[in-house]
Amino acid sequence: MQAQGEPGGDGEEIGTRRFRAKREAILAAAADAINEQSAKGMTFADVARRVGLNTTSVTYYFKRKEDLAAAAFEHTLDYLLIMLDTAMEAPTPEARVERYLALNMARLARVRRGEERQIAGLSDLRAMDEPVRGRLMASWREVFRRARGLWGPVHGRAQTDLNGARAHVLMENTFWLPVWLPRYEPDQLGRVEARVMEVFRHGLAIPGARWAPDPVDLPRDPAEGRDAFLLAATRLINELGYRGASVQRIASALNVTKGSFYHHLDAKDDLVIACYRRSFDTISAAQRLADEQGGTQWERLSAMFATLLGVQFSELGPLLRTTALSGLPMAERATMVDRSNRIARRFAGTISDGIAEGTLRAVDPLVASQLVMAFLNAAFDMRKWAWSMPTERAIALYASTLAFGMFDDRVIDG
């Protein structure tokens, strides 16, 4: 008769199952904490509380907080690879994208029903310390490579560049889904999925529309004093997350002391709020000036896209990513979310008016506006991609993903 801990014994198998189950519960709790507070803000104590353990018990499974965060990110990356490999089994690019979207929607439906836990968002990957950061970023590059592969083999640099933009917009929109899907009843998720895929399939512009935007001239902030702080902070927070971009790092980027920082702003939360206001003001200005410029609603929307993508791809003026919201206190976070929603509603209004006018396709304006918000917000991460080509070409390729859909090559075919 075998002892409980003896190799091959039933006790060892039961113990292994319990160990795995507890580890998975800890990883799920860590994912929730990361999504709410960022990886840097997550604590062992909070994770332990979520799973009904004490802190010491959590350290039995993960020695350091960084190990736990890395394991949560690795779980997400592995999950994404499985979904992408499953999607690749479909016969055409359109069918693969449709399947990948369906897999994401099905996962979120299971999360809503309590059958599955949410996976950790990946916005803090770059804030991890080496060598973990290098390993995670290598895994993310593999995820991106497989996402780009959904469109199949490519012939030439132009097609590679376009498929890279498509993969980025697809992935970022699926990451954005948990933010706005809760506004819909569970029985409406199938309809939402169909409306999202409709935009992915055919885009926003009517057949035959041309990409010939007339960007507006935005008011320029002087790159000195307080505005320089906001610009430097926006870049660092986008790259390293709210908690990764410390006051010391921001001050060092400007070659000033921390004392100089506090001369301009009272606290780090004030800095993030100021960065958000600057970014939201920029988007609102682009919307307002495009409307004042006139033209069809398609011309106005394409002017907004070209202007704001120009900001995102510029070395001078990125917009603050919404991922920084997880670092703010709830009251301030709610205020920023409300401003973001107002901006999204204005995009929805432009799309709705374009549908009535006949210059934009008959899509769901509320759904389409959320796709637009994710597509603009995530463009910051494509700066290096954009800098490898003329700016106007980068803007045209990236904008085409939602303007004409993810399977239309007109921007490279001429």
C-alpha cells in the first residue's frame, strides 16, 4: 500500500491537483488586481484576501510579487496564442478574424456568467524589470506575429506593413472589449459581436470612398515649463504604466530635480489628471475643428483620424493611454471615464450623421465609436512602425483598418 506522498500514490495526485487549483486561483486573483490597480500596484496582501489566504500562503506559490505578476502575464500570453492558433484553422483571413473575435466574445460571456475569471491586461509588460521584461516582450512579439499571420502569406513590404496595422487594431479592440461590453445585456452580446465584425469586414466609409484627408491644425503647446512636464509624463506613462513612470523618472527625463517637478504639480495623481485633460482637449479640438472645417461627414471623420494619428505618430505630442486610469483614485477615474465617454459619443454622432447623409456605411454608431476610441488610443504603440515610413503613408495604412475594413487593400493598390 502506497503512502499519501509516495510517487504514484493517490495522495500525491490529489495534492498535485490541489496545488494546481490553488495556484490557478491565485493567478486569477492576481489578474483581477492587475486589471484594477496595475502590476506595480498589486500587493500580496490584496491577492491573498481575494482567495481567502494569508500572505505567507501566497509566497509559498510565488516567492516575489514580480514572479506572480509575470506568471499572470504569461497566462494571458499563452491564452492569446491558443485563441490565435484556433482562429488560424479557419480557411480565409476574414473567417480567421471572425473566429478570433468570436473566441474573445465567448470568453467574456463566460466571465460574465462566472464560469471563468478575467485574464490580466498586458499594459504593464514594459514596466516589468529585466530579465523578466525581455522574456515577456519576446512572447508578446510572438503573439503579434501570429495575429498578423491571420491575413496569410504576404508579398512585399507594403502588405506586411498593412497587416501589422490590422493585427494591432484587432488585438487592441479585443483588449478594449471588457471596458464597454458591460453596458449591454447578456442576450445582446451576439448582436454586438456581429456589429463589431461588420466594421472589421467592411469599414466605415461607403464603397468607392477615397482616403484624401484634410487634417486640421491643432493649437500647439509650448514645449517648456508645465507643458514639457505633461509631454514627458505622457510618454513615460504610456511606455511604463502609471506606477512604472515614477516622479524621479519623469524628472530625470527632463533633467530637472524632483523639487522642480513639485513646483509645477502638487502630486503624481495631479500629473496624470493633467495629462488626461491635455489628451482629451486635443481629441476634442480635432473633433471641433474638423466640424468647423466642414465637408461631408466622411471628410470630417477622416480629418479627425488623420489629425489624431498624426499626433500619435509625432515625437512631440502623444495622447495618454487609458491604461493609466488603473492608477487613479476611483473618484478621479470616474471623472476621466466620463470625459472619455463624451468624446466617444461625439464620434458616434459624426458616424450617425454620416449614415443619414449617405457618406458612411449603416453601422451601429455606438459600437463603431468604441472601435474608434481603441484604434486611436492604441496608435501610440505603433510609433516605431510609423517612423519606418513617410508619416502620411503610416496614417493611411493605419486608418484604413477601420475606414475601409481589414480586408481592403485600396491604400496600397492605389
